Amino acid sequence: DAGITQSPRHKVTETGTPVTLRCHQTENHRYMYWYRQDPGHGLRLIHYSYGVKDTDKGEVSDGYSVSRSKTEDFLLTLESATSSQTSVYFCAISPQGAATEAFFGQGTRLTVV
Amino acid sequence: QKEVEQDPGPLSVPEGAIVSLNCTYSNSAFQYFMWYRQYSRKGPELLMYTYSSGNKEDGRFTAQVDKSSKYISLFIRDSQPSDSATYLCAMTQGAQKLVFGQGTRLTINP
């Protein structure tokens, strides 16, 4: 397995609470991504990073923020969780961007009640 | 309309059959085409990678890209129960964003 660790693996939280998901890599890859996966939608990009402190929005970024203060860590924060953010969240890394292989973590199953 | 369309299935075939999985897309700028395989409760993993048009073969798997029709395919020969998974097509212009289809759930029956 590529050296990617997502934490936590499962979380149940209440509507309106902030939630932070962590992605940690040991591969020193430049690019890191956060996706969500929902039935009928496949994988949708939330945010991505192309370097320390360099981030950009994906197609479903509303309600989410990210931070990358170190090469190895990429944090995804739900500022005020809503039921529509119940999903499986995947972190991915790649050495040279979207045209190269992306390595995915095991996923975080988030339920907002 | 989604940039990438993929029939979600489910698709169920007997062991040994040839499987054909397909995606269509609308963005003519896409140049890099990939197929990812995802087992239940796991992250996706890259299966096939193709640049521009043409065919690529790797063992029992063949990927085809027809840019004129904006259509890509993945063929699995001599399918095995271990091939049962969700298959996601993905594509990009080569910039920062990879766009995925919604995935096709495939079951190979022994």
C-alpha cells in the first residue's frame, strides 16, 4: 500500500458541529486531494493541494476548507457539518498531478446525524 | 450534464466471459484516460492508463480510447470472480483535476 493514512476511519457527528479529517502521507508526493464518494455520483473532488500552503477548490467545495502546513499532512474541515455531507471521504496523493497515477487512502466514513 | 458518463450497472456475468465497460465524455480537451478498480470498502487503485487515442493491453485487460467519438472502453477477458469490483473511468486534460465517472459495479459469478 502507498503510504497514506486517513484518520479517523469512521466518525458519527451531529449537525452543526465542526469536523476535521486528516490525511497523512509518507511518500513526499507534491499533490494531495480530497474526494467524496456518494452513490450515483462517483468520486467528486472537494479540494486539492499542489504544495505546502497551495490549495485550490474542486467541484464540490462549498462547506469545506482545507489546510496544508506540511508536505505530509492535508486536513479537510467541515466548518458546520450538515446531513448532506454524510459520505465516504477519500484522500489521494500523486507525484506530478492529475495526469499521473493517484494513490488513494482507505477512506473515512462520515455520518452526520 | 456530467462531463463523464458511466453506466452504474450493476453488471453480472458468468466466470470466463468477456466484460465490456464504457464511458463517454463531453470535454474534447481530455488527453489522459484511466481506469481504476475499487473493491468493497477500499480505496480505488489504478488499473489501466492511456494517453490520447488507441489501445493498451495488460494481461487480461485492454483499454481503448476513441477521441473522435469521445468514448473509452475497458475489456476484461477470461473474467474471474476476483475481478468483482467497481470500475471507475477517469480522465484529465493534464492539469490539476481528474474527473471520474460514477463507476460500474461488476460481479463475476463462479
